[in-house]
Amino acid sequence: LSVDGKTYQFPTLVGSENEPAIDISNLRDQTGYVTLDKGYKNTGATKSAITFLDGEEGILRYRGYSIEELAAKATFLEVAYLLIYGELPTQEQYSKFENSIRRHTIVNEDMRKIFEGFPVNAHPMGVLSSLVSAMSAFYPDSYDGKGEDKTELHILRLLAKLPTIATWSYKKSQGHPVNYPKNSLDYCSNFLHMMFALPVEDYKIDPVVAEALNVLLILHADHEQNCSTSTVRLVGSSQANLYSSISAGISALWGPLHGGANQEVIEMLEAIKADGGDVAKYVDMAKNAKTTGFRLFGFGHRVYKNFDPRAKIIKKAADDVLSKLGVNDPVLEIAKQLEELALNDPYFVQRKLYPNVDFYSGIIYRALGIPTNMFTVMFAIGRLPGWIAQWKEMRETKEPIGRPRQIYVGETLRDFVPM
Ligand code: MLT
């Protein structure tokens, strides 16, 4: 298989006396062969033209554009447009897209009644997935397969309303009234306004914070067939509507092995701080994980055998933002020490256990004033265009209903003996 001039070899299956080995190097587009590869699970069979990543080289591109360039020059909504529609927008297309999103930022007031019923300490991810699922009931034109196709409207609604809903949980946790969107603001500034503005005082959006948020959302916008994305595709493959599919993706993202990892990172750093801040002790514990059971969250990545390209960008952004904002947070100091110790330790270097995107994203969100239990919500806001693009692609290419192949490994026929 050749991608971008680089050749990849597929393994040749090892045969046995009765079954000769088969060469599967040409099977890329063929069907009918079932192999068990735990690493690929049920996502290995997906073709997609959205996001390219090369874990060996640490390359990530959206629709052929490098993540480094997009993070430096684009707005999050430009990237959303690119992912969803395949091309960067013209100025005219962009204004139309942005204005259409603005028109949908308000959420049905009756959804607030559902929200009011959640306990004050409900995890914002539980609230988010429930309310996004509820959107399919509040906007009943979302049912697919019947009547006019309103996919474009659902896309705009989701992009517009997710930040609004996301800020409600935070406001409630503070005992503050929710803020309605301020549509004169850009996407990131509007989110910051809804999060942090109070009716009793002026709130000035810090451009450093808004820019950092823009970069963070772009870096999280898609990452090909990971757990949440393949969930969105699989749910949508049954012709389930977009809201239900995205709600399922939000639930998948919540897990500590996926989007919940950056929350785990900060909680780990807090625990190290509470234990006296002896970073070297924890590095040693991680090296002896078999006996200590301690794991360093935010290090290593399933596909990146090199540095996660997003982590490089985010690390620089974190350094810039922390110094520009003059943030002096002992937990952030612990993070820096941990990173330095690990990056200079042969144990981590040999295993290529570099800090990943989750390690730095928590640090920077914290510096921006985003509470820890909102970190995964921020990931969801960033990932939304990617999920939408993947769902749309899967529907447009008329993929059949998903049904992961199973290799049965249980008991063979057994006789039932009554108790
Ligand atoms: C992501 O961005 O989705 C995560 O890095 C998880 C992954 O891609 O496996």
C-alpha cells in the first residue's frame, strides 16, 4: 500500500502444515477474508478521505492540509467547513456558514427544563450527551429516511448549540445564571462569554485566551477512526439521525482511555502535588508499573510511535499562553518537571513514551480557567466537525449497516443438564 510516496507492507499470514500461508499484501480492496487483529478491531475496514495520519512519522492532515498550518492560520470554523465539505471556504462561503451558525446558537427553552432536573454535581459530559440526544426529540425533523433531507440544518444546529449547552453545566456548578449567546462575537469568543461573563460586571474577552482556544479546537477537530468516531459512524450506519449518532460519540469520548484522559492527567498532577510534589518518585513508580500499579496518564499514544504532532503545537501554545497570562500554578510546574524527567530518561525514550495531546491540553485548559470536569467537553466541541464529517461521508458513500466481524472463541455445543 502506497500513501504519499511511502510504501507500507502488510504482514504475510503464517501458515501451518494443513493450511498454507496466504499472502495478504494485495487485499486492500478485497473482501471475504477474516483475520483477527486486535489492534484494528472493527475500525480497520473503513475507507475515508477526511484525515490522514502517519503514526511513524507523526504526520496529521485534514483533507490534505497540514495540522501545523491550519493551527497557525485558520479559524476553527474554517477547519470545520473544510472537514465537513472537503474544501476550504471562500470568503463568501465562510460568511454564510458563520452567519448561519449564529442564527442557531439559542437552544429550545424547554431543553433548559430537562437541564434543570440534573443534579448540580452531574458530570458535564453526562449532561452534554443527554441533551444532544434530546435534540432529536426537540427538532423532530431530524428523523431520517422520511421526508425532506435536513442534514445541513442539523449540522448547523449542532455546531451552533453545542457550546451553548456545554456552558450551562459550568454556570450551574457556580450557582450562576446561564448566559445567552452573544452573536456579535466569533465562535470561540462567544463560548468564553457564555462561560465566564456575569450579569453584574463587564467581561472582557482576552484575545490570548480566545486564540489559544481556537488552536485547541482545531487540534482536536478530527483524528480518523478512533473510538468515538467509529462509534458515530457505526450508530449512523443504522440510519440513526445525526443527533443520536453524535450523542453516542460524546459518550464514547467520555471514557478515561479516550477524551477523559486529560482530566485524568490533571487529577494525577494534583495527587502528586498533594503527596509533596516529588516528581522523581512518580517517574520511578511508572517505570515499575507492574509492581506499583501506577500509570502516567498523558504519555504514549496508540498510533503515534513518534511525537504526537498535536502535542508539539499544544506544548508551544501552552508555554506562550502561560507566560502571556502570567499564570503561576504549582500543578503546571509539576507537569513541566514530569515532562523533563521523562524525556531525559532512557526508559521513556526507548519506549517512545512521549507526552501526548492529552498531557498538554489539560494544562492549557486549566490556565484558561476551564474547570477540570469540563476538559472532555472542550474535546467534544473540538471533535464535533470531525464526527459530522465522518457521519456525512459514511452516509454519502452509502456504507451498509455496520456489523463488526466476530471470531467465536467460546464453548462448542454443550448438553443442557437440568439442576
Ligand atoms: C483522538 O484524538 O481521538 C485520540 O488521540 C484518540 C485516538 O485517536 O486514538
